[in-house]
Amino acid sequence: RPGGGEAAVAQERLVPGLTRTFRANNARICGEGLRRAVFVQIRDNSWTSWPGGVYLSFGSNLGDREGLLRRAIGRCAAHPRIGVLRVSGLYETAPRELVGQPDFLNCVAEIATDLSPRNLLRACAGIEAELGRRRGRRFGPRTIDLDILLYREEIIDGGELKVPHPRLAERRFVLEPLCELVPRLRIPGAGFTVEELLRRLEEDQPVARIAGPAWLMESR
């Protein structure tokens, strides 16, 4: 997969205390013959494992955008029930839904967790609050934004939580980094893979990949 080796190295350096990450063969994701990532953590002579296949998007267009993304990913990695498996490169894009605000930096991470989707949503909201997110105008500027894009094969439509993310197929700034990680992943309920959805988008959403996964270890 594109960037897989880079992402693995970046993730190992980013997440202190990670004992081992490996990929289990012969698992399937949404009907595709892909490998399912598994997070294994060993502490005090005991180990726990959580399945991967959960994808989060991260975005920021206020303050130290790159620093805030790095801190948000670090907060996820520090959570006792979340393991960060790999992170995409860094993408810059102009605001789409509400113009007249600073450009965004975006990335996507695959995580492993045993949190339920709703508890994961709460954890993401907590990280946003820790990093100064104040909810104002919809689609307006924000210090940090975390969205659950996919939670394995689940389809959820329950009030504030909708998975897959309802605007995933419309957003190049989400599909580009997601495609970097899992191009052949078939989106539950959509009938298309990530790369197929990306090809279907019109060329009216310029997105620039400004750094590979090593951006996590670099300071600018």
C-alpha cells in the first residue's frame, strides 16, 4: 500500500511505549481481501489486543495547525484504550463548505480500539476540548476537528453519530489521505472502494499533499 512503510516507521517513533504492532493475515475488511491491523500492548507481563480498521480524520485551520494535529494524534496514542497504527501524510486544502477562513491541514489515522463507537466519539470530543476547540458556526474555523470516518464494517445512524461519515464520499481532503492508507477498502453501504470514490469526485476541490507520514517526527 502507498506509504505503508513510511507510516509504520513514523508511528513507531510517535507513540512511546508501544511494544509491538503487527498485521494479521487472512482477515477481511468490508469484503476486500485486505489485512486487518491489530494493536498489541504489553504491560506488567500482561497483554491486550484490539482490532484495527477504525479510521479517524484530523483537521485544523487555526493557530499552529500542524502542531495541533500532532498533539491530537499524540492524545489518541496516550489514551489507555486506543492504539494508533498508522497515519497518512499531511494535506492542505482551502475551506469547502464555508469560505473566507484560513486553509486547513488534514490527515487520517487508522486506530485500534475496544471502545464502542459512542465512547470513541466521546473520547474524540474530549481531545478536541483539551486542545481548545470551541464550537461555534457550523463548518467554521476550528483549532482541531476529529471525525470518525469508519468503524470497521459497522453502519450507524443514531443522532449525533453517523458511520460511515455522511460526507466522506464528497470530501477530497478526507478521501485523499484515506486512499493513501487503504485504497481498496470498500466503504460499508456505499458499494465503492475508497479509490473509486476518489475517482468519482469532480476536480473542483484542490488538495495538496505537502508532506509524507514523516511529518509527525519533523518540526517546521
